[in-house]
Amino acid sequence: MSEQMQRITLASRPDGAPEAGNFRLETGPAPTPGDGEVLMRVHYMSLDPYMRGRMDDVKSYAAPVPIGGTMEAGTVGEVIASNSPAFKPGDFAFGMGGWATHACLRAKELRKLDPAHGPITAALGVLGMPGFTGWYGLTKLGRPKAGETLVVAAATGPVGSMAGQVAKAAGLRAVGIAGGAEKCALAVEKFGFDACIDHRAYDTASDLRKAVAAACPDGIDIYYENVGGKVFEAVLPLMNTFSRIPVCGMIAGYNLGALGGVETSGPDRMPMLWRSILVKQMSVTGFIISNHYDLYPAFLAEIGPKVASGEIAYLEDIAQGLETAPATFISMLNGGNRGKQVVKLI
Amino acid sequence: MSEQMQRITLASRPDGAPEAGNFRLETGPAPTPGDGEVLMRVHYMSLDPYMRGRMDDVKSYAAPVPIGGTMEAGTVGEVIASNSPAFKPGDFAFGMGGWATHACLRAKELRKLDPAHGPITAALGVLGMPGFTGWYGLTKLGRPKAGETLVVAAATGPVGSMAGQVAKAAGLRAVGIAGGAEKCALAVEKFGFDACIDHRAYDTASDLRKAVAAACPDGIDIYYENVGGKVFEAVLPLMNTFSRIPVCGMIAGYNLGALGGVETSGPDRMPMLWRSILVKQMSVTGFIISNHYDLYPAFLAEIGPKVASGEIAYLEDIAQGLETAPATFISMLNGGNRGKQVVKLI
């Protein structure tokens, strides 16, 4: 006998922005863990922009979710059945459980959590993949030096707020870009950015550029790129010689159907970027954080205590109930979240 | 009393491809060296693609040549008068003398050459800026590993042929791209490329890509970018995960007027490049070789003996007479040269 579980599957692939109809809520029996497996009752699941990419059937760094498959997500929860000596019922753990109330995973795919060390949701955000992404991109690819200037887009998100706070601690000027006056105030007041520019207040990249330039009197040494689009276009001409651009994602571009299969970028289409890379001797490096988990222990050792002490602030936006996940996800892609978006399932 | 000198000045700025009328041959007295200065009778001057950039009045990594100013160039020649203890008449040296029969330079701006060590023209090509550029970009930014595949555009030029030969010596597969069957044969037979693709034989980037793909069965780990345009568009989809693109120039782009002042690259214009950087975790780094001369002694120590022994091959295309420089330069920008283009002035 097994308990009932709910999951959200990919009903159809989106054409542009995802809609509610692309998702389907399904109910069925929870699986029974096989040899070496563990059944987790999920308490919180993570919503992240990368999931948009998994909805398209295009070649990328990870396989797409199949039609009818459960949407992918990082999850934290309590072990309720275990066929592995590594876990016992009552243990808490992180794993890639998906958009579902229960997750059956191999024990070696789980990381044990100690709820005494702080909220388990931290494993989805500030001390999880997004926080690690912000830290890795800034410190390893951004190569920050005291006195330099960092610009971060999506400054109040879990990636950008980590990058900004780590930069401030390293003696940089940190300028955020965010959508709306409320987020900009949050960036400055909660996360300690020196300034934050509201990109929605400027219709054109050119106008946005003037505002960013005013906030960056010494130019930009690191642009932490996870947005693309108008913001990138505004920032590029302000980059200093020898500046660095770590590229970890492009929220603005994720809904461009063109992103999947465009093959038409001719020589006239990218001269500005290409010329900037050459003339400014910039270093632009893409990274997929899942390839760098050898550094995750170093990240935890450095940032974990700072989160515990409050030196590193974080913010979570918690939606309630699995059934709200599609609408919450769609809203998040349009900037509707405040901080790390999670969904509480219990 | 002073002897007569000839020089070629920038008469007007080109609109697109340079024309003969953009240059003017002028004659006047050679200058007399001041304190700490040296007068050189130029034997050979260098012609390089970067000079095209100096003809435009746009912000770049170096100031443009002013209208009426002497065109810039690296030169080698004999000291005929010296007001510095560091040089005496009869010494040979390299310096940035410009498109002129004589050059008056500060002694500290000159590097002494020993004609007994080989042809002095080598200081303009294989052991000069272009060879150093090929070596630096490949070894420091390309980070080659045995078994990987390098693709180099302009494979028979002094930059590309150095990159290809250094790569072969390091155990890589080296595939060149060049314009015309003759250059392709040269790349394979003289410079040891494993294969060379004639980009003129393919009308579209897509067709060119198929030919490059066939020559690179394991994909491309390093694309040494000094061309841009159709070749770049053909190569980009073939890049491997964690591949590297050192960017040292863009011959194909140099004549695009757009390159100077384009401000219109919107978010729809560069998604393919941007997506590739992210998904393939590529590292794209621009460099201006003049900022890296701290490594020039290391380059000379490594490559000098290999040039002397013949292990590193090089090819020079020598035009005769200062008055031929404009036509030779224009032809070179269209691929008319075979190897390093120099002009003999004496």
C-alpha cells in the first residue's frame, strides 16, 4: 500500500511564454523505493528560470523534460521510507525531486540536511544552486579586485543578491539592476548595493545606459550577466578595458523562440559585441553551475557561516501548494517574485 | 643639411574599403635626431590589418592616425645618425617608424637587431608582433591540450600560421581556413595543417560549416578568431563544450562602416552567440597584443630557436618601394598576400 502523490507534468511545449495549459496536475500512488532508494515527502520545491529551457525540445546542456514527464526541480523534504543504510525516516535531505509532493530518489543523489543549522529552504536558494551560482560566477570568473565596480542584473534574485554581497565584502562598488522601484529599494536596503537602477523606468537601452553610467563613474569591471536583452545592450558600452562577463543565463531571452534554433546571425548581427570583446580585451565566459560542484564544499564553508551570522542576507518568496506552481513560475519569469521563489508543499 | 625622406600620409578617411586616394606620398627633408633620438634608414616596413582600424576616427584601443599624419607601421632598418649612447650608426633595429623611408625615434623605443641571427624582416613577422600574437593567443588564451582540435582562420597569414604550428607541436589537430585552393595547399604543405578549408568555395556559412565539420570529426576546442563574418558563423555551432575563442582581430569586419559606431544590436541580434557561450560554457577573450609584451622574451626564447632550425616555417610577401604600399595594403585586406606582407624600401 502506498500514499497518494501529486505531480505536475509537462502537458505541451510552450510557444513563447509558458501558459497554464502547458502544465497538468496529476494524482497517483507514490512509488515504493527500490534497493538503495529513498522516498521523500517534499516540504519545499524550488522554481528557477532554467526550468523554462527544459520545456523546449532543443539541444542544450540538459535533456528537455519529455511531454508527460514531471517538471524538474530541486526539493527539500523528509525521508518517509528508506531502502538505504544512508538514510532513515525522519532525516531531511535535498534532492532533485521535481514538481511533486513525493520523490523517490537514489540515496547517493540526496544530500542530508540538518534542520538545526537553519531553515531547510536555504538549500534551495542562498546555500543552494542559485547562491552557489552567484558566488562561483563572481569569484571564479569575475575575478573581483577591491576598488572595482560590479554591475549585476536581477539584483534582488538569489543569484544577483549573492554576487552583490560577495562583491561588497571584497571591497567593490556594487550596482544592481532590477525591475521596479520596490526591488531597487530592496537591493540597496537589504542587500547593501551602492545603487540600483530600475530598468523599467527607461524605455530604451540608450536611456538605461545613461542611468547606469551615472551610477558607475569609473566604468564597469564585472558585469554579472544572467538577463541579456536591453540590459546587456545598455551595459556593454560601459565596460572597462580587461573587464569580465560571467554568463550564467538569460532570463530575457528564455522566451524568445528564436533562441532555440536561430541560425541566421550573420556578420552584421554581432559586430558591437565582437568589437567590444576585442577592443576592450574583455573576457566573456559561459558556465553551467552543475559542472563546478567540486567547489561547492568551499562555497558552503565560506558562505554558510555568513548566512548563519546574518552577514549575508537572503529573501525567500514562498508560494503555497503544488497547484500554484505553474502560475507562480510564469509570474517569476516576468519578475513577479521577491527573492528566491519556492513553493511550500506541506 | 639633411637627406630627403618620403612618407605616406592619410589624405582622407575611407568610407568602407580604403582606396588609393586615401593616401598621399610626400617628400621632404629627413628630421635631425634630437637628444636621446636616433635616425633610422628604413629597410623594410610591415603592413598589417590593424592599420585599417587606425584610418577611422573612432574610439578604439589606439588613437586614429590624424588626417595628414604618417600612416603607422613597424619598421626595421639601419641607424644612420644617433644622439643616444645606446645606438651607433650601422646598428640595426626595430621600431614603429611608420610608412616612411626614414624614422626618427627615441632610442628607448627601438629594439636592437643582430642581422647575424637571421633576416631582419623576421622582426616584422614570425618573430615580431604577428608571430607573437599567434603564439600568445593560442598558448595563453587557447590553453591547448594534446588531442584537441584547433581551427584557425587566415591560416597562411603570420598570425594563423604561427598558431597552427605551435598547436601541431603541442599534439593538437590543426585545421586551417583560407581563401583559395593555393593558400589551402600552402597551409597543409608548408605549415603542416592537417587540413585546410577554402572558404571561397562555399557560398553560405551553412555549406562552409559542413566542410569544416568534416575536417573536425571531434568538434572544435579552440577557434583562433581573427576574421569574423561568415567563417565565424560557420564555426560557432561546431564548438565543443568548454571550448575557447581568443579574439585578436576581425579582418572581415574591418571594412564594415557599422563596426565603428553601431549602436543598434538589440536583443534579437546576438542570441546565437550568447546562447552558445552559455550552453557550451565557452570562454571568449579579446586581447590587444601590445598589452602583453612582458611575455615577449618568453616567446622569443621559445620560438626564436625553432625559426632558426626551420622547425617553425614562415613565409614573407615582399613588395618593392614605398609608393607601392597603398595598393599592397588594399590588396592584403582582400587576401592578396601570401604570408607576412612587408614592403622593401631600399
